Amino acid sequence: MDDLETRPQRILAAAFLVFALAFAAFGAMAGDTFFLRLATEALILAGLAMAVDVLLGYTGLLSLGHALFFGLGAYVSALALKHWAPSFWGALGATLAAATLLGSVAGFISIRARGVYFALITFGLAQVVYKAVYNTRELGGSDGILGIPEIQINFGLFTAPAASPAGFFLVVLAFVMLMYLALAYLMRTPFGRALLAIRTNEPRVPFLGYDSSRAKLIAFIIAADAAALAGALYPMLRGFVSPDLLAFQASGNALIMVILGGVGTLVGSLYGAVILTALKSVLGTWTEHHLILIGALFVVSVIFLPKGFAGYVLPRIGRFLGRRA
Amino acid sequence: MKQTLIAAAVAFAFTGAAQPQPGPIKIGVVTPLTGTYAGIGQQVKWGIDLAIKEINDKGGILGRKVEALYEDEEANPTVAVQKAEKLFQVSKVDFLTGTVNSGSTLAVSQVAERNQRLAATTVSFSDAITGAQCSPNMFRVNARAGMQSAALVEWMVKEKPNPTVFYLGPDYEMGRSTVSAFKSAAEKRGAKSVGEVFAPLDNKDYSPFFGQIRSAKPQVLYTSVAGNDTVRFMSQLVEYGLTKNLQIVGAAGTVTAQNLGAMGNAAEGYVTGAAYTPELDSPANKAFVSAFKAAWKTEPDLYGVDSYGVVYFYKAAAEKAKTTDTDKVRAAARGLDWDTPQGKKHMRAGDHQAVQDMYAVKVTSGKFKIVAKVPGTAAVGPDTCDKF
Amino acid sequence: MTDLAEALQFVYGPQVLNGLAIGVAVILMALGLTIIFGLLDVINMAHGECYALGAYLAVSLVAAGVNFWLCLLLVPVIAAAVGYFAERLLIQRVFHSRDRHVLTLLLTFGIAIIAEDVFKLIYGPNPHKVESPIQGASELLGIMLPNYRLFLIGAGTAIIVAVWLVVYRTSLGAMVRAAAFDKHMAASLGVPVQRVCATTFAFGVALAALSGVLLAPVYSVFPTMGKDFILLAFSVVIVGGMGSIKGAVLAGLVLTQIQSISSLYVSPVWSDPLVFGIMVLFLMVRPEGLAGRLGHG
């Protein structure tokens, strides 16, 4: 059973990696900046989408306010880079600490509720923090924080400058793929199986010997950490952060990415992020009514293709493999 | 993934081909075409399109035609930055403008610096943009908050010496700083503050605050709400009968052509400090207003006229420098005087702020009539930019 | 003693009355939402857009010369038709899937995105005004209140009572409650469940649209208005109990009064977080709300 499920996912993930590397090569040769940075942004958002998928696709919890952690990560990273030290690892470390702390608190509040109630709590939490940050002068208020320095990322043997579009793209790609591998592995452990059990039939889980509340809380914290770490990369890319990173639109976009890409597959979120980012960029230039088109695509996807892109492709890959075996 | 391959190929084509000089001059416009500020973005677009059409009819800039490329920033700085970079890198625009909220303007000025191009704002009035957060690549052709306050205070102390003033603003950075700027300017001239309240942005119902306003019994009410909030605030003030014996004044963006229609009589008598009104009696403005109305069937407002003016600003700077090279245009723009429907404006070299005459404008029978004037040099305030 | 009386008249009195006017409006919004959730188990993320739809329909009808009072009758009917078809064509499709809750939430979320842009497309981004049909203000025990708001309180109360009567005193209401309690049993007893579902959804949408018309003269009409009440309406529904009419009324009154009076003591920016905090508290401590579910109590 394991093979049929994981091998198509691995193939899809490997395909993603190959495409991304080819893209980076193309871009570097062409001396391009914009498309590489746009793709880097898509990868960063893919990290957020994967976090949402862990909660929705695996634990069955719909988070309508996950941008809270993404934005939190971005702000902590921005403050660390600007006021403490322009260090990649320092910023990530600070972000991880803050996210785990806040994730625990927020998780404790939210986990009590299930289903739509959970969604509404996360929505409300994100709104409250968004407004608080928007109104806090020390955090830049509605203008956000500007002037984040362009950093050098030290890998011991070599350094990569964040200012280099292709270089940073590769760093973020490696980061996101590692995150994917870690999360995918986690979902195959007994803990991950417990989450799936919770999604399928929560009342039964205690009878199997698992504490569902604790499992949900841990999943929540993991999702918070993942989203925050992804967010931490944003100021390194764009040189600024703004309260809009916490707004509902960001949470909504992440959700659209997960659904379009394929909920419950993790790898789907990678594709979903790329699809939505590319769509928004292209449609936005073409017409000012891009929201109608994206909304319509989303509605069609929810009704006719609820398993998303990955959900459509993975069984076909599986069948192809089955035929060969 | 195919999308990214095609996109990469396009990028390759763009950078691979050599760029011969003749070819249109491209102005990138990153402005909100959707969302709360879409009305402002619309005026920006109309102003720029009109200016470009006029300039092209007369031969363009430096003999080249001008074209505008629009991108929707959704009033979101994270989107604005992306689109600005797209316009600079892929469309290779020579100049960028159109941002509305100060967050977007500041973020875009960083992008402009990194791409070594110039940008200008025609709407953002946060003082910081040409003050503490000034940028060598960002210019401002519109009046900033301090200038608006100066004109308004001037009128107010003449009309009502030593007035009692109540302040109501939207609770965010811009709302609070506008109120405090006006408050300090007013208090210096003898005004007495009798109350201050900040309502949340997008607040629907202002009636919870009316008790406070009533008991404070102010002669003047200053407000910096905008857009839909203004419509609600003003209508509700009238609804509750609070407008008798109360002079309402406020920021320039509070009552504009976009929300005046929805307010009807509620905005009658409102006074603000602004650099423009369509009623401005000069041949240049009359020509501009009739051209604008002919093209777009609506009256221009301050965003429309300033966006119209920014194209002429770039034209004047580029023609003075005889090139579109960034450093030369910047040098030419500093200290530049150019003609706009509002008269001659001067671009102050020290902070890239346009100096212009300011007016106290009163809404009378649905029109914005001028009731006082403050010359540009008196209104503009000190140069606090120390970054260049 | 006179100090207290004065405080009551000039400070608390107005706040309470204002809160009442706002509360009635919020209750109308929340009623539709709670009925839709109570029966259909559908979280209508597009409820705010139904509210906006009502307001925009009023703008168009009034501009075409239709009397405002006639609009109060026409708009809910039109909106109900829109809701009926939306339910049959779109929502029914995801209804039978296992992830129904999430899918309907997402579906209505997508519809909301489309609706907002469609409004902007048709009506433009600038606000519109609907003239208030009742001008002037009256004094009630020394408190000034606009006449239209008094009308709102009266009309709103009448509508709430009417809804309650329909749900609890008519055979249609009985069918609705039966289907909410046990869909399959109701079907086997001859209740046309599919049609009842679509009708109920239409009814909820019509209620939201009606509040849109009623509030248009007070709050003006613009494309993003759907987001105005959303958090408050959801809070009322949750605190009151998903699917409970009594609960929605009670919670609506209490929460708006809390908001109104708290604005005297804390900065108004905190009134939304305060309501949200109460909602979270209920979700943690008493998730069934004040009064429980439709069909259940």
C-alpha cells in the first residue's frame, strides 16, 4: 500500500524539482531578474500552502487565518535582519522560536473547536493580529518595515548572496524541497497516520490509544512553524514587510493554492502555488477583472475537480506504474 | 510548469535582443484597479491617459511616442512591489508612477532604487515620503499632508479666531498623523482642542461617538476619514442633527468627486486644504477640465490632475536632460519648474517635493469653491530629508 | 442621584438606543446565516455579498424610479430567486461529498470573490447613495434619534417576529425543522427535502438582502460592503448557537450593546477584538452557544 501511494508523489515532486532547476538554469543564462524572483515568491508561498495542507489535508482542520504565522515569520525575520544581525540563520532561528511559542498559544485556543468553528477562530485570530500590527507604529504601522538589508547566506563552504536572483532562487528551492521532504516523511510516520485517522473519524481515535488533542496541537505547531519559516524568507527576497502579509487575502490565496494543487497530497501545494502565482501575474496584466476569473476557476475546481491538480495526476501516474510492474 | 518555461523564453528574448533607442517611451503605472481604492486608481488612469494622448498628438517626448503600461496593485504593497519589478524588468519602463497608499509608494521606491530608475507618486500624502523616508529615486508631485494642513489652518483662524476643535480620524498611521499634524498647526494659531477620537478603519456606524461630540460642543470638527467612511460619517452627522452650528473641516482626500455624489447635501459647507479644485479659474485649468470631461465624462479631482501633471513633469525633465538616462533626468528634475493646470510647480531639489500653491476649498452647491490661498513657499514646510 | 439620571440620559441612553438600532440590523444579517447553517450545515461565506446584493438591487430600482417601500418587497423576492438557483446549481453539487462542510465553505468563499468583482464591474468602484425615505430626527426622553433609525428598530423587530412565526408556527417551518433534525427521516415522511433545502437557502439569502436594503440609506453602498458585517454576524451566530433564532436575537442584542457601551471606555478599535474574544470564549467553553440548534431546541 505504501508503494502505490508514495511513489507517484515522489515522482511528481522529483518532476517539480527538475522543472525548477531547468527554470533556474534558463533564467541565469538569460540574466533575468523578474521571473526568477516571481518564482522565488511562488516557492515561498508554496511553503505556506504546504502548512495549510498539513492542517486541512491531513488533520482535517481548515485554517482560514494561516497568514497569521506567515506574516509573523516575515516580521520577526525582518526585525532580526534589520536590528539584530543580517544573518540568515539568525533570522530563521528567531522565527522558529517565535512561531513555536505563538503556535502553542494559538493552537491551545483553537484546538478545542472543530470543523467550521476552528476555521472561524483562526479567521478571527488572524484579523485581530492584522489590525493590531496595522496600528502599531513601532512595527511600521500600515507602511510596514522597509530597508531590510540584502544579506549573504553562509553555508560554511560557500556563501550565496540573497541579491542574486538565481542564487536565492536555488536557496529557497532547496529550503522548500527540504521542508516538503520533512513534512512528507512526517506524514508517513505513526504520528502522521494518527492525523489522518483524526481527519477520517476523530471520535474513534482515542480508542486506538492516541490522544487526539495532543496530536492536533502538535500538528498545529508544526504547521505554524512551517508557515513562519516560509514567511521569514520573504523580507530577504523583497527587502520589506507589510501588514498585508497577515491579511485575510493572503490566507485565502494559500487556501486556493492548496485546493487547486490538490488537498492532502503536500506535493499538490507546490504546484498550486506556482499555478496561482503565474495566473495572477498573467491575468492581472491582461484584465483588471482577474478576480472574477480566479474566483470562477476556484469554484469550478471545488465542484468538478475537488482533488485538484495532484489529485488528478497522481492516480494516473500510479496506474502507469502499476501497468509497468 | 509550461508557464514558467514560456516565461523564461520570453525573458530570454527580451534581454537577448539589443535595445535600439527609438521606440516608445514607456511609463509604468502601478495603481489599484480593484479593491477599496479603485476609484482613485481610475482617476489616476484617466489623468495619465489624457496627458499621454495630448503629448503624443504634439509629437511625444524627445520625438518618441509615449505609452503607459498598467498593472493592478490591489492597494497591497506586496503586490505593488511584484508588479513594479515586472514593469522595470520585463517591460523595461523608463519611469514608474501610480501608487496610492504610502506603504506601496515607499516599497516601490526601494524597487526603483534597486533597478536604477525613477518613480513618482501623485497621490500619497504621507509626509515621510519626502521626509524621513525620502529616496533619491522617488519624487512627489502632489501636496503632502503638512501642506494641506497649512492652507486649512490659515483659513480657519481667519474665519473663526481661537476656535474649539474636535478631532475624529480613522485609527491607522495616516489617519492619526494627519490629525496630529493639523492639531499642532492649529494649536499654534490659537485653536483649542476639546476632544479626539479614533474610529476603526471601515467603521460603519459613527453614532457611538456622537455623544462625545455633542457634550464637547466644538465649533469646528476636523476629520481625516476617507472614501466610504466619509459618506457614512457625514450622512450620519446630518441624520443626528449634529451639523447645525458646526463647521466641518478635514483632509483633502476626505471629500472628493468620487464620494461627493453619494453624500449629496451632507457634505455641503465642508472645507479642506488642497492643491486643486476643478473650479480653479485659469485658462490652463479650464482647458484641462473640459478636455477631461470630454474624454471621460466626469470631472477631474486632485488625483486626476496630479497624475496628468506627472507625465508633463517627466516630459519637462527628460527634455531638459535631452535623454531618458536615469541620473541625467534626476539631475534635471531637481529644481525643475513645469506647467500644470494648477499653475507652475517647482520640484524642490532637497527632498523631491513639488512646491505648489495651496487653497482652502469649500464644498458649495456640490462644487469645490476656493475660499483662501496660501502661496507654495509658505505652505511647503521645511526640507527634512537628509538621505541625499 | 441627578448625576446618575443625567448620565443615563446623555451618556448611556444614546449608546443603548444606538446599539439597539445597530443590533436589529446585525440580527437580520445573522438570522439568515444561522438558518442556513442550522438546516443546511452550510457556512455561507458569501452571506456578506447577499447583503450587498440587496443594497445594490435597491440602488438600481430606486434609480429606475421605484418607490423605496416597494423595494422592500421586491428585493428579497429577487434575491430569493438568485439564492434558490445558486443552491440548486452550485451548492447541491458538493452537498453529498464527505468533506461537505469544508467544500461548501470554500465554494461560497469562491462565489464571494466573484460577486464582489461583479458588483464593481456593474456599478463602478465609487459609493452609491440611497436616499433615506424618512427624514428628520425626534427626541425621545431627551435623546435625539433619527426617525429612520426608529423605523429600523420597529421594522426589524417586526421581521424577526415574522421569521419566528414562519419557522415555528407554519407547516413550512415544521418541514424545515424536521429536515434539520433528521434529513432522511423527514424524507421518508414525505418532506421534499431537496426543495426545502433550496427554499431555506433562498430564504436566508432574502433575509440578508432585506437587511441590505434597510441599511443602504444608513451605511451607503459600495463593492466591498459585504465585508462590513461578516465578523460580527458570524460572532452573533456562534454565540447565539448555530441554527437558533432565539439565540441569534439574544446574542445580537447583547453583543451590539457590549460594543456600544464599551466604546465609551476603551478605544473603539478594540470593540471588534472584544466581540471576537467573546466568540472564542464561547467556542471553547460552550460551543453550542446560548440556545442550541435549529430543530434541537
